[in-house]
Amino acid sequence: MSAPVRVTLKLASSLDARIALASGASRWITGASSRGAVHRLRAAHDAVLTGVGTILADDPLMTARPDGIPAARQPLRCVLDTRLRTPAGCALLTHGPAVLFHGADAPASARQALEAAGGRCVERRAGESGVEISHVLEWLEAESSRTVMIEAGGRVAASVIRAGVVDCIEWFRAPVILGGDGMPAVAALGLETLGAAPMFRRTQERACGADSWETWERV
């Protein structure tokens, strides 16, 4: 069942749905036009959510900067970080408030360091695959976030698709092929039948510089 919060999953990949080389190198697969469009999408959402893996790999700001200029209205920036591995000195925490969702077993020392750096640490229920997205969305809804865009790696993308909370996918594809040894945009879903595969309907496709940009709505 869809959460009351509308969830958009943003993917930026090669033609064969890879987001990085086997080495982890990923900047930049898609072009400047696609990156600009992503900034406009961020500005249109109440919150943006990523995983701690993206923070550790890329140290992103996660702010909305259409045309290189910070948007007047910034989304609430959030991280799924079960064990609070986000560095207190990361770029995310140098540009305004950010929320870190963690599990009950996160170290108290890490929580203290992150809160001293300006982060807001929020405990949510966590399972084997990390903080449960449904409980994160419940908290965001209570905080008046009605639209959330998820920008993360393949594991987080797979987890939110498995949870059935993704309403829309905004997929940017670059005209390159990275091959099977590249990192997938969506990790394993554990499907046993084709009938169990989540279904989406393409509602729009347009050029975005040299890339293609597709919008998909859940069926």
C-alpha cells in the first residue's frame, strides 16, 4: 500500500542501468542538463532522502541549486543511517539542518557528535536491511513533508521498491554502457515469479542534453 507521503525515486544511470563502475567511480555518468533537472526536482519536493553509503562515497550537499543558484525553498535533507556512520564533518551538515534516521543500536557517541555538528538524530525501527522506510515516512508525514525524493544507491532503491512505497520513478539515462561488472541502479529484489515484479507505466520521455529522462508512475 502506498504511504500517504508521495515518494519519488530518482535514478541516474547508464543505458544498461548501472550507476558506477566496479571500482565505484560514478562522477559523472549523466550530463549537466540532467544534473540541473535533478536540482529542480529537489526544489519541488519537501524532503530528499539518501543512504549513508552515498554520504560516505560522494559526500554530497543534497541541496537544491537550480542553475547553480541555491533555491529559496530547500527540501529537508535526510539520511538512512542505521549505525550513524555519517561523519560529523561531512558536507551535508555544513549547509543547514539535516535529519539522520538510525536504529536503537547506534552508538551514543556518534549521536552526540552528529548532534553537536547540527544534525538531528531520529530513532526509527530497524530490521535486517536497515531502518524501515515505512517508519521514516510516518515521521516525515508528521513533520508536514508530503513529497519525498529518494536519491541513493542500488540497495536503498531496491529496499524502497520492495516496500511498495515508490509512487514515481524519475530515471535519467546516459548514452553509455558500463557492463555487468558495474554497480546496478537497483539491487536484488529477491523475486521468485515475474508476476511479483513491481509494475510502472511510462508517462513521459524527453531528451535532457545527451541523456534521456523518463517518468514512470506505479501501476
